[in-house]
Amino acid sequence: MKNIWAILLIFISICSCVKEENYLYKGNSILAFSIGEATEEFAYDEVLEKTITVDIQLIGQQQENVITSEIKLDETNLTLPEEKISFPSSINIPTNSSSTSFEITIYPDKLEEEERATAVFQIEANGMSMESSNLSTFVLNIKKLPVPDCNEDLTSYSGKYSITTGDSFGYSWNWDNRNDLWLQLDPNITNRMSSTNFYGWTDSQPVFFEFSCTDATITVVPITSYSTPGGYTFDITGGSGTYTPGGEITVTYQCSHPTDGDFTITEKYIKSVF
């Protein structure tokens, strides 16, 4: 009888171990950038350097030793000379950690007028106690903007607005009872406005649109991989709108999502005191 119970306990123990093992990551541990692409724009007369932070994730089991990874530029896709940017040659992921970050510094005073440049960053883990490494890439697009055609004083359009939001799926919201809905003029691009309350998300990633100085129209600035506070990611491919001297602005954002397809978000901004 005792032998039967011993065999049963051993069987339960084995089953328990197998069940726990199913939750373990079975693939090779790799390194990957947390995002694949970013764009930085600079005004035509901007000279102050700008630093951006790039996050790197360890996908798989954490390691008992420090992981050292090289940061390289893909020379086959390089259109940005290294004197216009700087970054560390290597980074470390600490022991028992799953992430790290490094900084890229951009020098706009080194950029040519209206220059468009791309740098493709790679990470390569040398000497990791892993079976494989990953050459994940991060694409940095840099733009030096031209001298703006519009130099009108549009500061009166900056400030608090009541906002009504709707989309092509049929949903709409009225945010009039909130008093913290701001639109801000860009400090470098005199006719560009930004909103950090897009679609009713407070403190969201900003969206941008630009006033025309020849008529009362508006053009939306495209954004690749716009991300909501809840993690929904889509592209803002463009858009258009109108504005009035009385401080009423209507903007339609053209959007695209791999699953949801093409759709629009329209917002109406009304300034109570202009």
C-alpha cells in the first residue's frame, strides 16, 4: 500500500513540473528595440542639440550575467554621417533585467538646409550566454524643415478650447465640460498647432496640423505608428481642415489600421475667448 502511495506522489510531482514548464519561454532569448522607427524634425534655424532615448528589450529568460550589446549603424542604409549624431558604441543589460536604454544626440546645426536623412541602428549581442542574437533595427528619420512660407502672427489661436470629437465609425463625444483642452503653437514652426487631447485622451501623444497663410485651410501632419494611451497603434496618413478668424477650427484626420482599415477622426475646436 505504501508503495502505491509513493508511486502516486511521484506521478503528481512529475505532472506538476511538466505543467509549470509549459509557462517557460522555450525559444532563444533575443534583443529587440521597443519601437522600430521614429522621426525628428528641426526648424530651419534650429541649432540646439536634441537627445532622444531608445529602449531595448530582452525577450526571453533574464540572464545571471550582464549582457553587453554593440550599437551599430547599418552602413548599407546610412544617409546620415556620424558627425551629425552621436550614440554609445555599446550598452549593458544588467543582471536579472529585461530592458535597458541608450541616448542618441542629434546636432541640427550640422544638418544642411532642408536635409532629409536616415540612420538604421542595429544591436548585436556579443558573448551572450544565449544560443542566438538578434539584429533588430531602429530607423531614425531626421528632417531639417525649410523656411516657412507662413510668418503670420497666429499666437491668438493658442490656448484653451472646447472640443467635439467624432469618427467615421459613428462615435462622437462632446468635451465642453472640461477646461484643460489646450492647443499649442509650435515654438519653431510658426503656423503649426499641436493637441495633446486628441480623441479625448488627456496627455496623449500630440497630433499636429498646420495653418495655411494663403487661405483658411489646414493640413494635417502625418504620423507613423501613432499610439494611444491604451496601446492602440495606427497611422495618421494626413488630413485637412478649415479655420476662422473667430477661433473656430475643424480638422479631419485620415487614419489607417492593419485590421480596422482606413477611417477618419474629425475634431472641432471652439475657443470661448479669442
